[in-house]
Amino acid sequence: MIIGIDASRAAYAQRTGTENYSLFLIRALLDLHTEHRFRLYFNLPPQDGLFPAERAELRVMPFPRLWTHLRLSLEMARRAPHVLFVPAHVLPLLHPQRSVVTVHDLGYLYHPEAHTRWDRWYLQWSTSYNVHHARRVIADSQATKRDLIKYCSAAPDEIHVIYPGHDRSLAPVRDLSRLAAVRERYGLPSTYAIHVGTLQPRKNLSTLLDAFATVAQKHRNLNLALVGKKGWLYEPLYAQAQRLGLEQRVHFTGYVPRDDLPALLSAARLFLLPSLYEGFGLPVLEAMACELPVICSNVSSLPEVAGDAAILVDPREPSAWAEAIERVLDDEPLRATLVDRGLCQVTRFSWERCAQQTLTVLETTTADAW
């Protein structure tokens, strides 16, 4: 059986959540001991060594615009695989009947103000299109499955919840010189809390800044590192930090290469994720894997990801966030408990398990009688 995969998002130079999902899942699929053949589709040549050429056929098909719906559609019409898997985008207009797609979240429905009008329209169209044209749908979480059933009239039996894994290369860094070097590279002091994610309204960083302003009055050595590339409507965050008198204590690092992330996490005191909505929340597992206590929102999929290994807080309550941050900073036994639970929690999520469950869905799809 030939399994075709849209790998275009996995080849991005600056990958965020869904792109990393695509990369790590494809790699794990290629590592499975299977007789199936894999064919990976790219709009641009992938970085050398990103995927082993001996384990997959790499089809690079440059095209200026609308690559998915024009160029990939043409490829499907000419030489379709037995099953097509789209892990991080939308099905091409022309696609095999046996197609599987991952839907990561429906956050645009809960917080439309966090998206441009065009993004809202496209997300609504692409999600509905995926659900009603794919033979089967993979959801990152039970929360996303419930949303697909409620808002897209998806058939429950055709939605499979498969949790992503965590990147095993993310582990605690104990080399003091490496920790000092990464702090110097990004202009960070010795004591800071950290958030990792694109700067955009859905991440709810304005609430985090308000909470940090309260905490900063007591913990005068504490700083806040906001790690992530600039997204839509990021400018008000700079103005808010200045208005709160925190411009010297809030550090906007910009996008950070994956190689620097373990040291940045390991050097921090705690990890904060106040998102209004997450389809899964990979940064929670990344922080736990680096032995960092986690405070995150109590909404959408985050309780599924964090389990009992994090403090869960209402994302709309800055005072509750300030209280939680102070608890973790002041209570060393609590910190130790959260770290230990976090290390146990991450073992529940592996890319090998994710890949095996995904392969089962792909195999079942090809076995369907039409």
C-alpha cells in the first residue's frame, strides 16, 4: 500500500505547533516496521536529512500559489496513492476517496476576535471541508472531537482521538555554561518565568501581563520571557508592558530555534500557558519534560494534556493567575510535586504510539469497501 502524506508544513523553517506535529508524526510513521510505502509531497525542497530518503519517496512539486488546491490536486488526479493523509492543513480539492485528515482545533469559533476576518472564513471553510470530505478524521483531543460533533455535525464514529507525543530531545539541561550562554543570547536574567507560543490574542498574554504586574511587586528579581514569533495583533502587548512599567522585566525573544528551547525551559523557574483555547497544547509537555512546574488554563484540551501535573487556572482571572504563580514560587514542596507529576505525565504521550494509532486508521481506511 502507498500512503501519501502532505508533508509541506513539516518542512517549514520556523515551525510552531501544527508544523511540529506534522514533522514528528511523519518521522515516527517512517520509523515503524511496516511493508507500506510512503510518498511525501512538498511544495519546496525539504532541508537535507529532514526525512530519510531511503524510507520514503520525496515528491517536490514547486508551485507559486494555491499549491494545495492546484498542484497537489493535479498530482492526486495523475498519480493518487492508496490513501492520502493530511496532518496539518486542508485536503486538496481533488483527493482520493480514501483520505484522512487531522483537525487540530476549532478555536476560531470560541474566540473569533483573535483572528482576522479572512482567517475566520478560511478556518471555517477548511474545517468543514475536511470533516465532510475526508473518510476519517483524527482529532488531537476529546475536546476537539466534541467540537467537531457539535459545530460541524461530524459523525462520531469517523473521528478518532489520537494524542500527539512529546519530543524526546527536550530534556533538562544541567550544563551551567550552556544555560548561561542561552540566557545571554536572548538577554535573559537568571530568574524568569517563561511562556512559549506565537504572540497572538488567543494566547491571552494580556492577562498574563496583568498577573505578572502583581507578582512583580513582591518578587522583584522575577522576569517574564515571552518566547515566540510575532503573530496577529501582537503590538498591544509591547504597549501594555510599557504601561505597566514592566518594559525592563518582560523579554520578547522572538522565534527561538528548537535547539535552544531545552536550555531556555531548563533555566526558567516555571512555565505559564494562559491560552483561551488549545487544540492540544504541546508546550505543556515540553515544559514538563524539562522538569519545569506548569501553570496553564483550565479550558479546552489543556486539562486532558496536563492531568494532575499542573495547576489549572481560569484564563480570564488575572488575580487567580497571580496567586497561582506566587504559590509555585514560594512553595518548594509544591514545585517538586509538580515536577515529579509532570515527568510521569509526559510518559503518557509518545510519537511512537501516535504513529501506530495513526497507521491503524490509515490501514482501516484503505480496507473500507465503497
